[in-house]
Amino acid sequence: MFRRLSAAIAICAAAFFSYAYYTRHFKWRDCFNELGRCFDSDTGTVYMEQAGLIWMMLGILSLGIAIWMLRPRGR
């Protein structure tokens, strides 16, 4: 029961981090300059290229934890 609940939380975290990666990096991938920054003049937001990679790594890590929690246990 605890493993399934932990896996569900990890899957939710992976979904959140993947969405954050999409909205903070992937949508703006053509806008980044040579310094790794993108300025959105409509909202006044500066997007950083390195931040997107961190969101992606957190999403992959959360998904890996979920898969590890759902794997069959050897007895």
C-alpha cells in the first residue's frame, strides 16, 4: 500500500515537472540567445535555458522513482 501511494505521488511529481519543463523551456526553445536567455515582452518574463534542463532532470528522476516503486518485489 505504501509503495503504491509513493509511486502515485512520484508519478504526479513527474507530471508536474514535465509540465514545468514544457512551459518554461520547450515552448521557448527557438527564442534563446547565445547567453541562454529568452525575454518574453508580453509578460516581461526572462526564461533561462539552464532552468529548463533542471526541470527535465527532476521529471526523469521522479519517473524513475515511480518505476522503481512499482517493480515487482522478489521474495
